[in-house]
Amino acid sequence: MTTVQITLPDQLAQEAERAGLLSSPALEELLRGQLKAKAAEQLFAAMDKMSALGDVPYMSPEEVAEEIKAMRAEKRAQGPC
């Protein structure tokens, strides 16, 4: 277990204490919820970036195989390293 010390304004600390939010289980629940929310936010941001790219042409499996063959031929032509 890790111990964390935080500094809060007195009024906020008192209100949080009265609401039961400063207990270890409550803080753990709050932090886990925030971590999930942040992960979802990052996922949606990445999805937005991807959709902003529009239709990006993709390579067919055949095109990928041709590229691999060309790369291997190029390496063979270069000889041993």
C-alpha cells in the first residue's frame, strides 16, 4: 500500500470528511472512476483523430505480400551485413 498526503482548503476537507469521501475505500472508488473516465476520454480522442483522417487507402493482403517480397529481394541484393 502507498500512503498519499494531500493539501486541501480547510472548508473542502471538512465537507469531504462529512460526506465520507476521505476514507480509503471512497478515495479508491473516486480514483478508479476518474482513471476509467480518463481512459475513455483518450480513446474517444484517438477515435476522433482517426475519423478526421477520412478514407485512408489501405493495402490489400496481396499488396502487402508484394511489398514484403520486394523488401526481401532488396536485402538479398545488399548482401550480408
